[in-house]
Amino acid sequence: MPTTSTPLGEFDLIGKYFTRPVQRVALGVGDDCALLQPAPGMQLAVSSDMLVEGRHFLSTVAPERLGHKALAVNLSDLAACGARPLAFTLALSMPRVDDRFLEGFSRGLLTLADAHGCELAGGDTTQGALTLCITVFGEVPPGQALLRSGARAGDDLYVSGQVGDARLALEAFRGTVALGGDHFEQVRVAMEQPQPRVALGLALRGIASSAIDVSDGLLGDLGHILQRSQVGACVEVDLLPRSDVLAAQPLALQRECTLAGGDDYELVFTAPASKADAVHAAAKRAATRVTRIGRIDDSGRLTLADARGQAVPHHFGSFDHFKS
């Protein structure tokens, strides 16, 4: 990042880019602690995510998109819990003060925050490698949170939106796949500006039996549901929703991207078969596509099948920051 000609100090940049009026937060930026006031009778849902340059995002990402994604990945956790966003804190480390970066980053961050009624309540800034850490707070009525532990044999398995484009974009950046300009931009947006499915998570309360967001790969994240619920599942791989750009790629790459790609931030969830109509009504209210992709069973194993019902061998697992 180039150095600005008139560098700001730590508290100057907080005042210029990250201080704003609050409505749902009792006390925001400017004191030693923020004060949050959830609605009466609500529980707080809390989640933290860290993004590190070179690990979670490329140095070429536009600052506005980076600001968007930094909050989006946290809002996605609230969506998977069925929680309504309330507020968030931001811890920002960067090599030096850069007005151009901060203008774009704060714009992308706060535009998404405003879209979901999620207020910036405080945080910290320091000098160092470009690293972003957000803690998000949401509210959910007691007993209505979507958990990973509620899946039962016979439940249908669903995924929101479409999966695999973020991984395809990564392969294009790596040079293993050649994509035309428009196609590359389409998958790059999926990678750099994921859309958190907050409205769908809220609509699925009382309908879905379990849920998780897809951050490390569909099969790996689904595995967390299976483990916590002590069940198995069969995924019908040919039903997985994918873009036309990904569908034009070789089948092996399609399956790699859709099953193990990660960075999709879609919701994988389960629901009793008797609630199929309610699932689709919830998806319609949330203006979000959902696709049935399999069924939960009592096998204790995760299996894959193609459109003919034939078993699909696989080696796919979940992304692990200390093994990948």
C-alpha cells in the first residue's frame, strides 16, 4: 500500500473512517468498552473471524471488496445460527496509514453493515501485517438458534445459492484454469464479495433442524453437522447448484470446486422431509435459492452418489489452516 502524504495517527484514522452514530448500541466507539443492549428476552450470539493477507485474501483485492468480505464472513456465522445482526467490533493491523485503502475498506465494510443493521461498536488498530479481525454480535430468541447438532436420519439436506465459484476463481489466480474476462470477474466477485445469507437463516428458524455455513468446503463443513448430530448422509453430487462458468469446466474440477472448494459462505442445512414446503416458502421470503442435495441417514458415514445412484469415490476433506 502506498504511503499517504499526510499520515493520520491511530485515533485520527478511527475518527475519520470508523466513528459514526449508533442506534441499537447503547455506547459505541470512543470509550474503553462498548455497551450492547439486545432486545428483552434475547440471547447474544457471538462469533469472531480473522482474515490475514496472503492466507485469506490476495494483495490484489480491491479495498472495498475486502471490507465487505471481512464483515460478510462473520455475518455468515450469524446466518448459520439464525441470529439477527446487532453489532460488531473491528481489530485492524496494517503496515502504514493509507487513505486510499481506508476509504475503500471502510466504505465496503460499512455499506454491508448498514444493509444488515449491524453497528460498529469499537475495536483496535495497530501497525503490522495487514490483518483484520471482526467479532460480531447477534440476537436470537432462547431455544430458536440453529445448531449443528439437530440433524436426524430421514432429514433432507439442502444448500443455499450455488457453490464452487470461489474455488474456481482461486484456481484462475493460480494459473491452473484459463477464464475469459467476464467469466473471471464473475467468479472473482463470488470469491471476494460473498453474500451472507442472514435473511435465510432467520427464515429457517423453527424449520431447519441443523445448519452451518460453508467456509472450508461443503463436505468438510457438512462433516461437522454429521459429527455433532451423530448421523451419516448421502450427497447427490449431480444436484449441487453451480454457475454456468463452473459447469463448463471438466467434471473432476467441478466436483473439486463444489465439494471441497470453500469460501462460498452459503448455508448447508437439514430439515425434516415433512417440512419441504416450509423450506421453500422460507427461501422465497428470503429471496434466496435453495437446493435439496441429499438426505441424512443413520449410517454414521458420508457417502456420495451420482444421478444414477452410483457411488462416487472421493478424497475430499475440509480445509485446515495448519494442514493445508
